[in-house]
Amino acid sequence: MIATTPTTPPDEMAQRLERLVRELVSCYEGLVSLAESRLEAIRSSNAQNLAACIRQENQLVQAIAGLERERSEVVTALAHRMGSEKESATKITWIARRLKGPEGERITTLCDTLKRLAQQLGSLNEVARIAAEHLANHMTGLLQAVSRHLNHAKTYSRSGSVEAGARVVSSLDIST
């Protein structure tokens, strides 16, 4: 936890906050790029590229979690010093508006960029979700078509569709 004593000057804390937001922007830019790659991997049914994208996304998400913990500590300390009643729930832009000099403007610009990237990432993830659903439905349809073709008994399940089940081998011994 960051000490809220006068030993850490506010400008140093503001610099830390700016660095953290800049690193968050960098991570989100990486996530947006990976989301585009993941979407292309889904479209091209490339499981190897999809797995690589997911691994890299996981690494970035872990990095973001660490940055968010540190950001929360810095925001809490700055908010306390600036008189915010919300402390850890204080918005970075609230702090940035109260900073003197160009740091506040830079932090505000970075926050705007971060918000835009988060919205872009949300949109890309929604498209990927829909594409993955369509792919899953397509694969389910293919499996059902194969099951219907291979179902020699032509029986239906309780749901009224032909499903793959245990293979049944029928025979009749007429030798006796």
C-alpha cells in the first residue's frame, strides 16, 4: 500500500499515475490488435493461431490486473490528498482536472484514449462472440448431418432429431 504521508510529493504520484495510464493504454492497444487477430483466426478456422492469440491475451490481461492494483493504490493516495470522499473509487479524470501543469492534460488525453480502446475492444469481442457462435452452430449442424447419414437404424432421440449414439451391430444366427 502507498503511504499517504508527505514523503511522496503529489507531482511524483501524478507522474506514477501518468505512467500507469500510459502502460494501460499500451496493454489495451495490444488487446485490440490481438482481438483482430483472434477474429481472423476464427474466420479462417485456424485453431493454432486462435490458441496463440488467447495465450497472448491472457498475458496482457494478467499485466493489466497488476497495473490496475497499482493504479488503485495511486488513485487512493492522490484522492485522499485532494479531498475526494470516494478515495479508491475516484475517477482518474477527476484527479487530472485538479493537477497543475501539463500532467493533468496528458493524463486526461490518455484516459480518453483508454476509454476509446476499451470500447473498440468491446465491439471486437462482441463480433468474435457472434462469429464463434455461428461456427459452433455450423459444426453442430455438420455433426448432425453426419449422424443422420450414419444412423443405420434411422431412430430418433427424445428431442426428435437423429443423434450419434452407441454403434449398434445387429445379427441373427440362423445356423440352428
